[in-house]
Amino acid sequence: MSEDDRWLDVLAGRSPGGPADAEARALRRLINTQLQEDAYVVAEVDPSREAELVGRARAVGLLPPAGVARFKPRARRTTLWLGGGLAAIALIASVLVGWYRLSLPPSETYRSMQGGTVRLVSSNPAELKRTLIRELREVGIQATGYDRLDRVGVDAELPTPVPSEVRQLLERHHIPIPDDSALVIEIVAADTR
């Protein structure tokens, strides 16, 4: 241990030190007496002084008038619970609505063509068949509907050349015009794809 470390130990009171450390012991005594002299004495609570200070604070508006609470803790807690509950209900409702929408079959109709037969996939094949037959008949085409196994369909004989109102009807339903005069449409339910 160096001489400086020993002197610091005596000053800190960790070691009594030897005769050479008298200066460190004297400095320690002086520091201790000054600390005791500088210690502040805290007065006891004076209720009249406290009442005077609270009264002055109320007079200048720092504190609410006597008997009036600035906020109601219970009402605030209730508001927080209510807000949190409403947020939770909204979250659960949005999840359930999303889940329900995912469970629904697609409402759109998918189209493809294979071997001259137009294949349509629809969420409601029977309704689509009725709509196509009705619209084809409205433009003067004799169309018949059929049901085979899990597929429904429409057969029609188109005139050559295909009239413009028939072309517009087929384009509206995105059905290609057949190479020959036979229009064959098969419709399957969306869940059987």
C-alpha cells in the first residue's frame, strides 16, 4: 500500500493510522465538526402555517376550492375501462367480419374455354344459367338449359354471322364467340373447383 493510499484510508476512517498520519486524522476531525455545525434543524409541522399556505394557494387558483376535487379517480377508471372495452369489441368484431368474409365462396365468375366448351365457375350456377338463358332469348337466340351431374349449362345455336346485339351480350359476360355456330357453356359451383 502506498503512502497516499494509507493517508486516504485514515481520512476516510477505515484505518487508525500511525504517528505519521496525524495530519489526516486532524483533517477528518475538522470535516466532522463542520458537518455537524452545518446540519439543518427541521422544524416540526406547524398546522397553522400549513393552513395559511393552502389558503394562499387556493386564493391564487393553484388549488381548487375546499371540498372540490380536481378529478374523480373512480370516474376516470370507469372511462378507461369503457374505452378499453369498446376497443376490444371493435377488434373482435373486425376479426369476425373478416373471418366470415373469407368463408364465403367467391362471388365472381371464372371463365375458361376447352374444346369449344366455355367453362364458367360461379358461386350460384343455377342463377347464372337462368340469367344467360333469359338474356339470350331476349336478343332472339333459342337457348336451352341442362343439368348433368354437378354441372349445369346452356346450349344455343348462334346464327352466322353473329348479330351485334348477341356479340354485345357475350362480351358483357366475357364469353368468347365460338368458331362454329354452337355455343356450349358449362357452369360449375365455386366450391367444386
